[in-house]
Amino acid sequence: MTLSIGMVTIDCTDPQALAGFWTAALGTTVAADYGAFVLLAGTPALGLQKVPEVRAGVLADPEGNEFCVGSHHG
């Protein structure tokens, strides 16, 4: 059995603002904007999810942005 990454989701306070950063950094576009969740085009897909709670610091990048790994169903 092998594992492949279909989507990475980052918890954040402002998905639209963070989408501006990630689209420029990755040279991609916004595939869908659901308000509290923004999906960027690409493989693996990148999701930016608005969360109200304080970050716990589990599974986070060096700046403290939390993310989870899940499957992408196209």
C-alpha cells in the first residue's frame, strides 16, 4: 500500500488573503471560493480553511499554520 497526497488543508483566519499569497507563490489560481474555504487549483490541491479556534500547534509548518492531509475527490 502506498500513500499519495491528494490535498493539503491549512487552517487560517482569512482564507481569501492567504489565497493571494499561495496563488502567487505556486503560480496557480483559485479553483473555488466557498467563503470559509478556498480551494486552489493544482496537484495536490491546496485548501485554505477558516477556523475560529486558537491553533494548537499540531501538524504545523514553521510559522505555526496548521494543516491536515486528506484525499481529493475530483
